Amino acid sequence: MIEITDLQKIYRMGDVEVRALDGVTLDIAKGEFLGIMGASGSGKTTLLHMLGLLDEPTSGKIIIDGTDISTLNDYDKTMFRLYKLGYVFQDYALVPDLTVRENVTLPAMLRKDLTEGQYRDACTDILTKIGMLDRQDHLPRELSGGQQQRVSIARAIVNKPDILFADEPCANLDTENSRMVLDLFREINEEMKQTIVMVSHEDWHKDYFHRIIRLRDGKVTSDGINDRNAH
């Protein structure tokens, strides 16, 4: 599903060279719920941004579903993200002046291959699944943090992306809401066979992952199946 070979990301600050990623090589299988863990500054978010086409590596190769990402121009990357990838961020990133339904529908409306009826149905289905259909006409500011993050997840998966990327999705949530979000991830992973790649620094989150990659100083220090979740 994703093949990563010798990925490097180097930031230059004056004369100083910072290796945010230092030769990361790994494969991610379809349907996997992968956790990327490590201390702050270990390269977790940098790696996620590379895989999600939100930033470009200094060197190395990323192949997603048979496509070498480095061969895509800006327009092709935008289309690739729209049709194949979904994103959940720690700050929800909802459009404040749009209702829940409008926020969730947005990525589906941008597609050229869906009719209005199709994307309306897709939105209704996903809002029902996350238990937010009764809040569809509310604005983000009228929702709790946990509810906003559920809407953010709905928006990310309305297009049925091949891969869902989540960057510290529980960072701004209390434990109860974090569990709700992670339970929802587990559900869509199992029911929809959704591939999920999630960055986290919370140790207890690992109970949800099939497999855990640990990073330190831009390098993979461990890569293992999570026995508790081995399928």
C-alpha cells in the first residue's frame, strides 16, 4: 500500500543542518492501523506530512498504491490527496462559518465524479455512523471538542480514502473523548478496512494500534506488531 525507501528530510537553519528524517524505510499494508510514536521532535509529524503529500522529502522514495509520488506535479498531487487520502488534525481544522453537514460534504463536493445526490447520501451515511446526524445544522463553535473531532473524522472519510492520516488527533481532548475518537478509528478500520496511519505520543493509545513504529532523531528505532492487537 505504502512503500517508503530511505526517506530524508533536512532543514537548513543558517549553517545548521537539522535531519528531521534520517533514512526512514518501511512498508505499510492495506487495512493496517499503524501508530507512529516517539518523543517530541522525533520526526513523527514530518513523516506523516511526507506520506500525506503535505510536504516534500529532501531525498528518498514514497510509493502509494503503485504511484511514485515524486512523479506527480502540483495539480496531480492535489487530485491524489482529494481522491485517495484523508486527514485528521489535532486542531480539527473545521471551517467556522459552515455547518457540520457543509464541513463534511466539502471534500465530496470537490470531486468531479459524484453527483449532488451521491455526496449528500455519503454525508448522511457518515454522520449517522459517527452519531452526529442530529447536529448536522450546528456550527463548529456550538459543539464540544470531542464532537468537533468526530466531524473532522467524518470529513476525512466521506470520500472513502485509501489511507487516513491522523496527526495527534486526541491532543486537545480529555481521556473520555480521546477514547471515543480512538474507538471510532478502530470501528472504521475494522468495518471499512480503512488503512489508518496515526501519530501519537500517548502511551495508552498503543492498545489500539496493530503495529507501532517508534522514531527517535528521525530514525526508526523499532517496528513491531502489537501482540495485544495481532489479527
